[in-house]
Amino acid sequence: MKEINNNINKQNQMINEILKKSVNENSDSNEKQVVIGSEDTIPVKNDVKAIMAKQVISSIKDFKFNVVGCAVKDVIIRKRFFSISRLLFFFVALPTLFVFLYYNFFASPMYISLTKFSVKNTNPTFTGVDIGSLLVGGNGASNSDNFIVLEYLNSLKLGKEVDEALQIKKHFSNSDYDLLSRLSKVATNQDFMKYWLWAVSSSLDTESGVISLEVKAYTPEMAQQISKEILLKCETLINRMNDRLQNDSLMLAQKELEISQNKVKNAQLAMRNFREKHSTFDPEVMASGMQSRVGALEAEQTKLQTELNQALLIMKENAPQVKALKVSLEAVKKQLAVENAKIASARSNDLTLSSVVAEYEGLALDLKFAQEQQVTAMKALEVARVNQMSQSRYLVSIQEPTLPDESLYPKVYLFTFYTFCATLLGLALVSLIVAAVREHTGF
């Protein structure tokens, strides 16, 4: 603004000098004197010099406005340039420089120990089509075990167990290391959980079932020790899972065997009471015998009656053969009456032969089912005992915890590049938002 004011003052002085010179020349030729200011018009007659002065004044005014406009534009461009440069400097260059200097000169180097392992299940608890195996591939039971171990790796319980064994809180909160990367000495469980998830990162390959574990620490030895301790705790977890599953299976098999034995006893007792009540060992056989005897007697009666009728046609009634046939027929009729009396006595007691047989068949079926259930329970108990003596789940170590020989964290140039891109993108977004708000509000 000072430059603009100086240029305007100089132009005004030049205009005043030209105007004064023109007025003095006109006064010598006895013309009417007029006082001409920098902003007044020139009331002259047909004087050539006055006309020239007027043209000079108009050209100087045009030049004045052009110079002022150019100066204003130049100042605006310079201001925009300086404002953008300041924004880039304060919000992009300085943070990027700070991150570079911090990670390069102040951040404590950390070492990463790599471990790979998997959980194998030699005795799956289920067979058939598994939805999990269809979605992610592989054995569903094995993958489920791997997911359990993966969740255990990301749990606060494992962090506390490792801390009890190796005092990792003391290691990560040591004041010898930089302030930004170390753990606070008064860290809460939530703070320790966040730091644990940052220091111990794990991932699962669902196709192969391999778990990759990376552990960060300030010393190579501590990183390797933490990895070994985590591997040991995971193996302990798998052993606990094996023991609990086997013990539960054994207890379930024993309980099922007791239930089946009680069912067999109750079925046998019911069968005994039935036999004592009806005085028969097998009413089905008895009924079959009674029916067969009645049928045989009726057939014999029919046969004898036919023979007697034939004999009477050719013999007299007092003939010996006729008398023998009559005696045999009478004996068959008496025996048939006895058999029918037995059936009638059963009916008189509201217990038909069919109902007795049906009741017996139901009791026999219950006894057979209870006996088969007992046999199945005994087989399951034997299988559970065999499984208890064996191990169905194993932790297979594919790569033992490594001892790092160089620091791989922090990645100075990569983190610096990330900071530069993030700050530049953030500044661009904020600038767009501000420009949109100004355009909308009219400022």
C-alpha cells in the first residue's frame, strides 16, 4: 500500500506542474486566467496549447489508473503467494521436517521378532459340510482353533501373563527410550492394552491356517523372549482346550452310560412284572400256540365229522368203525371247548389276547432299545477314554522366534513420506472447504 500511495503522489505532482506551465503560457497571450487543479477541466478557447495540455492531462490520468491497477494486482498476487507459502511452510513443511528429525535422530530404534505357527486338529469334533470352510477355505475345525488363538493373542489376559513372566511393562516404560514411543509408567489397563496391540501384531492366513506374529521391543533379546513366552502361553491354552474337551467328553459318556443302564433296569423290571402278572414268559408265543391248537382241533373236528358222515352212508351206527369215529370226534370237541374256554376266560378279564401281545411287544421294544443305547454308551465311553490318553490338538511351530540383528522400526523415510502426503492432503481439503464457505457467504 505504501508503494501505491507513493506512485499516486508522484503522478499528482507531475500533473500539477504541467497544468501550472500551461496556465502561465496562456496568461502571456492576454487570455483569461483560470485556475486549473489536478482534477478540474480546462475552460479555454481555441488555444492550441490549452488543447494540448488537456490531451496531456487525459493521457496522464489514463496512465495513472493503469499504473494503480497494475500495482494493486501485483500486491494481491504477492499477498496470495506469501499466504500460500506460509500455509505450506507451517502446515506441510514443518510437520514433515519434525517427523523426519524425530524418527531419524530422537526416536529409539526397535527390533522385530517374527514367529509363524499353526494349530492342527487331528480329531475334528464334527464332519460334513462346514459353512466356515466354504467361505474361507480349509478345515473349519482347524480354522476355528486358529481364530481362538488369534483372539487370545489380542487379549489383555495374555499381555498380563507375559508381563508377570518377563516384566514387559518395566521394559517398555524405561526412561532411557524416547518419550513418544514408550509406555507411560502410570498406564492403565486400557493404555497397556493399546500398547500391547501396537507392540504385538498378529495375522491369520485363512487358506493355510498359519498365524504370523511380530513382536516389537527395544532390544533384540527382549523381542525374542516375548515371542517365546507368547508361543508357550498359546501352547498352554491349546493343552487346556484339549483337557477340557476330553474331560467333558468322558463325563458325558459316563453320564450317558448311567442313564442307559437305568433304562435297561427299568425295562427289565417292567418285563418281569408283566410275566408275573400274566403267568407267561412270552405271551406272543402263547397266543400263537393257542391259535394254532384251536385251528388244528377245528381242522381235526371237520375231518372226523366228514369221515363219520361217509361211514354212516355205508355202515350202521353200531358198527365198530362208526363208534370209533364218534369217540374221536367227541374227544376233539371236548379239547376244542377247553381251548375256547381259555380264550373266553382271558376275554372275561378285559384282557384280550391281542392287547396282551401288544403290551408285551411294547415292553420288549423298550428293553431292546435300552440295551442298544447301553451298548452305544459303552462304546462312546471307551472312545473317550482312548482320546483322553491322546492329544487331538497340536501347536505346530513353523518358524521359531527370530533374534533380530538390525532395527526395522521406525521406518524414517516411509513415515516422513506418509506425513508429507497426509498434511498436504489435509491442507488441500481445508482450503477447499474455506473457499466454498467464502463463495457461499459472499466474502
